[in-house]
Amino acid sequence: MNHGLYISFWLPTAVLGAALAIKLPSIVKLWRDPLLRAVGGLLVFGCAVFVFAAPKTIAWTNRVTGVPNIAAPWVYSLLTALSASWLLLIIAWRNGRTERSAQTRRTTRLVVSVYAAVVVALWVLFTLADVPVERIRDLDTYYANTPFMREEILLYLVAHTVACSVTARLVWNWSRTDGLDAWLRWGLRFLGAGYVTNLLFSAAKLTAVGARWTGHDLDWLNTGIAPSAACVAATLVAIGFIVPHAGQYLQERWRVRRRHRSLQPLSRLMRTVTGGREPFDLRATPELRLIRRETFIRDALLPLARRLDDDLRARAYDAAVALGVERGRAQALAAAVALLDVVEARERAQHGTAAPEATPPPASDGGAASPALVAPRARRAAAAFPASAAPPASASASPAASAAPPASASPAASAASASPAAPGVSASPAPSAPFASGPDTTYLLREIQAVSQALRHPDDIQAVRARAAAPAESISTHD
């Protein structure tokens, strides 16, 4: 049991050291910040307490100095400094750089003065006490009735209990404050649990010492419960500092990686257009990979977005809404339909083939949508691309082409035909609200994640395209 107890002293040391390593760059960079200085002091003194309170370190300190039990006032002083750092942390946390800065400075000076006086008193009392027998584990109870040492033990325990009680109460109150970040709230809960457990350390020590004063023997509280409670408390406090930083860091990394993966369908589609892909580097950070993928997609979309058929996109939006799709997702599906139409028309123009007059084939089993997944409705490729790259006008015939301009019309005239105000041309059905202001290429370039998510559902795209290809009067228009 004792062997395990000795080893446990190094667990809180390791966890506190990890918390210090995480916070150290910020502490060094922003040393003038009183809050960070308080955090740094707390973690440094916390590590020091458990390093020097380990039984082997106590024996080493006594042997090196040649003074029996001199490790006692040294460990008590470190524990008192740790208690003061708790209070300084709470003062900096609660007030910060507010209009109460003068009050904050006064309170800080008071805490430092009182606890510095306690440290001085600990050494004076040890000098006056007679403690010739070295005690590694049970010094508090062994010398509980010794003049001056009795007062020293009581003094450090009272100073520790007061600081721990005040800190625990304020931290628990703060953890219930509205509007806190979830990770910060959990960190405060761990801190609160740590300080409450520290009170168990003080209670066990005081009970064991009080029992000696009344002639009873409860030394097991001093040698068993108190050290274990201190180890658990320090570990919880260290976790309380680690959780907000580690949690926010991991959450941000997960968000970046999830966004990177969500853009994969659109990235694959753009590879069929450009014949390349975004730069790949195993050493690149997740943020850099995301930026490269977004840049690649937008660079590939830019020339395509200018050739979108807004009439098709408006009908696809109406079709998606008519199928019961939520309006935000309906916009993404409509943009995906228009984008696939442009990509397929581009491929047909490059290969010099006419658009097939066919209904959409059955949906694929899954995966990201591509030009081969869903057959488009027949439409004029010449309206989307320059005349030099377009197939003969007579080769395309759309089921909904009755409102199209004559085949001899220029690409500009074809684009203008989508507007109800175009002179001398039969008007198309009025576009729905998201597209009523005319061609809109900004949505596709801005909402690449929503469009990419839409491409993950080829069945939905097929249903929207099939309904959008039906006669206009058969589609219920939703404002």
C-alpha cells in the first residue's frame, strides 16, 4: 500500500507538468498578464510541492542539508505558496483589467503579504522547535504535541484550508455562470472538484493531529487518506487547466478535418474539369490542406459558374421545394444540378457529341455525384459555351425548350432569353425567390460546402433533375 502511495506522488507531478508545458508559451509571451502569471505560479508551485513531498525526496533533502526534518518547513512553505497562488488566480480571474484594478492590486498585495508572513513564521517556528528524530511519512502526527512544531503544523494547515475553501466556492459559482464555453465550464468543474478534494486533505490532517492532542491515534488519516487526497486533487486541478485548451484545440482540428472531407465530392468533380487536383503535402497542416482544397475548387468553379443556366437552377430549386426539401438544402441541390449540367455540356462540347434525348437513368448506389451518375435533360450546349466549342444547334432539343431563342441566336442572346424582359422572345417561367434577381454566381463560389454535401446524394439530384425537366406548369412554384 505504501509503495503504491509513493509512486502516486509522481502522477500529479506529471499531469501538472503537462499543464505547465501547454501554458508556458502563453505565459512567457504575455508575462505582464496577471492572470497568466497566477496560472504559471500555481502550476510551478504545484509541481514543486509533489516533487519535494515525495518520501524519497524528503529523505534526500534531509540527508543533503544534514538537518533532520528540514524538508518539513520547505514543503510547508511550497504548499503555502501554492495556496496563495490559488487566491491570486481567483482575484485575477474575477476582476481582470477592470475599473476595480486599484482594488485588485490592494487585494493582491494583502494576499501576498499574509502568506509571505506565514512562510516566514513557518521557518521561525521550525528553528525554535526540537525535532531530532527524522520522520518521513508521519511527521505531522509524530510531532503534533511538540512545542512550536505543533503551532507550525496548525499554521500551514489553516492557511491551506482557508485558501482552498475560498477558491472552491468561487470556482463552483463561476462554473454555473451562463454563457460560458462548454470546454471552459468543464475545466472549471474539474478545478472545483480538485479544490473540494483538497479540503479532504486538510480535514484528514487536522483530524489526525487533533486526535493526537486528545490522546487518540488516527495516524492512518495522515499517512493514507491525506496523501491520496492530495494526489487526486492535484490531478483534477491540472486536468481543469488542460481541458479548455486541449478541448478547444481538438475541436478546431476536428472541424477543419470534417470540412476538408465534406469538400471531397466537389473536389472530385472539379478534377474531371481541370484534369488535376489540389497540391498534396504530407507535412502540410490540416488548415493548409483545407485552404488548398477550397482554393482549387473555387479556381475550377470560376469559369464554370459564369456559364450556369439560371433558368435551370430556378426550376431545379422549385422542383426540390416541391419535393419537400428544406429551402436551404434546395438551393444547394439546385446549384448542384446546374453545375452538373454545365460540366456535362462542356464534356459533350469537347467530344463533339450531341446531348442525348433521354430521361434520367436509375440512381447509383451511392458516393459523390459525377457527370456519369445522372443523365441531364437535353439542352443546348451552345448556350453555355462559345460557338466555336458548341455542337451544331440542330443536335440539341430540350423537352422544355419551347421558350428558347432561335438556334441562330448568339450566346449573349441565349443568356438574355432567361429574362422575362427580353424583347421579341417568349418569356420563361418566373424564377423563384433565390434567383429572382438574375444570374447569381456568388452562391456557388461561396457555399461550396453545401453544394459538395448535395453532391453526396445522387438520388436526390436525380429526382430534382427529373422533376425540373418536366413541363413548367406541372411544378408547384413555392415563393
